[in-house]
Amino acid sequence: MSRESGPAGGDDADLEWCHDAVQDVSRTFALTVDVLEEPMSSYICVGYLLCRVADTVEDTDHIGPAEQATLLRTYDRVLDPADETTVDEFTSRVDPHLPPAGERDADWEVVAEAPRIVGTFHALPEDVRNAVEPPARELVAGMADFVERYADEGGLRIRNCDELEEYCYYAAGTVGQLVTNLVTRADLSPERQALLYDTAEDFGLLLQLVNVAKDVYDDYTEENNVYLPAEWLADEGIAQDAVLDPANRTGAAAVVGRVAGHARSFLPGAQRYLEAVPTHDGNTLAAWAIPFLLAVGTLRELSRRPEDAVSGEGVKVSRQEVFAVVSAMSRSDGQDSLGDLRRQVADQPFHRVMGSAD
């Protein structure tokens, strides 16, 4: 099925725009969309952009918390098929907060183009819309709840591990549910379907906790958010607003390591999810195994230099390793090889593994 004709048929320039937009806002998620096939590639692309609109509104620090919450509640009503709120009402409300057209980054361009994204979503098959809408709305409502919870702080200040997991569920666990809703439209055994839903949250939490651990510096400096739990920082004698103080680097790095360790606890469930995920409607194992393996690689790097997450140096896998992982998954023989690949990536950068194999 060609992308130009779209998953629902007909010429669809808006759908093509959505695919281009994903490339601009998230290189990691773009990898997933690129290795999916149609129609799943378009289903996931549009579902992701629906969520990205809310994520950008929630992350910004130039809109006050009360207005952020109002925008998110309005957007939630837009996504509610039983509500008469139109996407134009959301656009009118968000328009005063948009950077000028020539100064917008890719994320704010996605917010500005919410009518195009919502319209493309409404053109998808009904069973796809029914799969995407509930978890997307749960994400939006959860983000509104967190903005309201910390309205007096000016940014999010996660208190403990339970609250961290709650936030990560809304930010990424819901996306795991969205994906699972889509892939379980196939005729699966009750046991396999139950396994997928039991482990979908593990997959989402793993990816989001890795982001929390590696992005401490950017989250604080760009969004005024601190996701490292206050309880864990207090164990190191650190206040959340002093998380980037150079004098606190050793203690803050210890908390980064603690978050990374918590992320590792979700690796077994995430792997079971991938080993059970069906491939139909263009779904592929590689699409989800690539971010899983890159998360494993990022955890490896975090264990080696957690202080880089709070110093501004940044923690990420190299482009060479990303390419090697994508190449390996493109020729993988399926779920049975996933455990071996995970162990290899956990041990050393994967492009070195591939180089020594050659």
C-alpha cells in the first residue's frame, strides 16, 4: 500500500505531512515509523502526533500552569467522540501562545497544525480510531492532572518513586497501550493477548525512565521540571532545585543511577512484550525492538558515566551504534534473537560487536 494513497484510500497530502513531521520532532520515533510497513506505519505516525501535541503543551515553560491545564482539558474534549468541542476551539485557545510562524521549532509547528493531525486521524478506519482514542485521551488527561498538581511550583517536582511511575505511565505507558490496542486487532489467542496487555506498561515505563535518567539537565534548564524523585535526592542531601549545582554532582549522579536501576527492572517484561507482539497490518518486530535495544545501550552508558546526565554533557548512544542496531534488526530472524542482542548491547557498543564479528 503506497503512503500517497493512505491507509484508508484516496489522495492524502495531510498524511504525507504527518510522516514528514515525525521525522522533524523525534529521530528515535521516526526510526520506528520508518521500519513499520503500511498501514501500521501511518496508524502509529498519526497516533504519535496526536500525543505529541499534548506533550509539547505540557513541557513548555512559557505558558502558565492554569492555562496549560485549560489547553490540555480542551484538547481532551476535542479527542472525545462524544463531545462537540472542535479542534478549531483548541487552535483559537493555543494561538496566542504559538511562537511566530518563522520562529517555531518542529514541536510547535505540530501544535499549530493540530487541525491537520486531528483531521487525518478522523480519516482513519473506525477500528483504528477506537484503538487510539482512549489511551491518547488518558495521556492528555494525565498530563493535565500533573500540571494542576504542581501549578504553584512553576514546573513538575516529582516526590517519590510511585509518583515517578505514575507520570511515566501517562507519558509513555499510555502509548504502549495505544500500540497494543492496534496490534491486538488481529485474531490472537486469549493467552497471547493477555500477555501483551500485562507487559505493555513495562515497555512504556522502561523507555520513559531511561529518558528521565538521561535528560536531567535538559528537563531542568529547558522545562523547569525535575523528575528525579525528591525522596531519593533527599537521601543524598540535595534539594530538587539544586539538582544541577556542581557541588551536588556526585549525589545527583547517584540518583540518576538509581533511576536507571529502576528502569532495568522493566527490561524482562519489555522483552516478553516484544517476543509476543504480532506482525500484521504492517507491524514489525524491528519497529519496537530498535527503541528497546537503544534503551539498553543508553542504560549501559548511564552506568558508566551518570554524572554526564546532570553536567550538560549528555548521555546517549552513538550514531554508529544506532546504525548497527537498525541494520541488525533489519535482518534479524525474529523474536528468538532478541535476548542475544540485548545481552550484546548491554555489554558494549553494538557497532563494536558487529565490527569484531566481521
